[in-house]
Amino acid sequence: MNHAKNLRLRNIIIAVAAVLVITSAGASAQQKLGDLVTEGGFDWMIGRWEATGDQGEKIELVYKWELDKHLLTMQLKLPDNEYRAMIFYKPTEDKIIQITIDNKGGIGKGTWDADGNKAVLKHEHTGTDWQTYKMGFAHSKVDANTMKWEIHEMYGSDELSNYPDFTIEFKRQKKQAPKK
């Protein structure tokens, strides 16, 4: 009886150990967003950017790594609006997801993908007026200090228009010294 009890206990311990090894191997094998961005060749996007709008207004854009490159945050400042976003990899769907909120209470969601040398965000934003806007933002590298955004209309099938509605060219900004 004692021998059977020891055998059962041993089998339980082996089973628990096997489960722990399998689950810990899966967790360590989970890919980081940072790895995906680097593999895709889009790490050049990270940093502080600035553009000038049609009326001469300043547009500020910042992409910043957080949480050991599992999270990318985005901040977009326009004269009357400000947007903040969290961008992360969701392995269960094998998608890069963006969740956005603005300073007026609007919210958005979208997915990122590569299209050749462009990083494309397909985004849906609902304002406080309950109007939903669908747009595609194609990010491309012009040179080491210049990024181009092509903003496309997005149709119900999540297809982007063939030609952008408008284009914005951002210039890389130097890091700001910490405030004292």
C-alpha cells in the first residue's frame, strides 16, 4: 500500500513538473513587440518627430518603448487635440494592436501590419459625438531624419484607398534634456 502511495505521489510530482516546464517554456518563447519591430525593419520610427500643418501649426509625434519593449506608446499633439496610444503584440491573435484615447474622450482601436517598406496602421476612431472614422496611416522612411505619413480612407472591408487623402512629412527631433 505504501509503495502504491509513493508511486502515485511520484507520478503527480512528475506531472506537475512537466506542466511547469511546458508553461514556462511557452512564456519565455513569447515574442516581444520590440523583436517584431526590429525584424520588420521599422525600429527607425521610434523617437520624437515634428511636422508643420497646412496652416503652419505644429504637429508633434512621439513613439517610445516601455516595459522592456513589450509596449510601444504613442503621443500625437495637434493644436486642438491630443492622442495617446498603447501598441502591443497579442500572440493569441498574432496581431499588433493599438488602443487610442484622445483629450476629448474619444477612443480608437486598430491593427498594425507591414506592407513592403511601410508600417501601416488601420485605425477606427469614435469621437464623443459617436461618429466613427476609419483611416489608414502608412508610415515610410524617407531618410534617417524624415518620416512620411500617408493618410488613407479605409473602407468597410478594411481595405485602404489606392491613393492617400493627404500626406504629412515629419522631421526627427533631438532628445530634450531633462527639466530641472
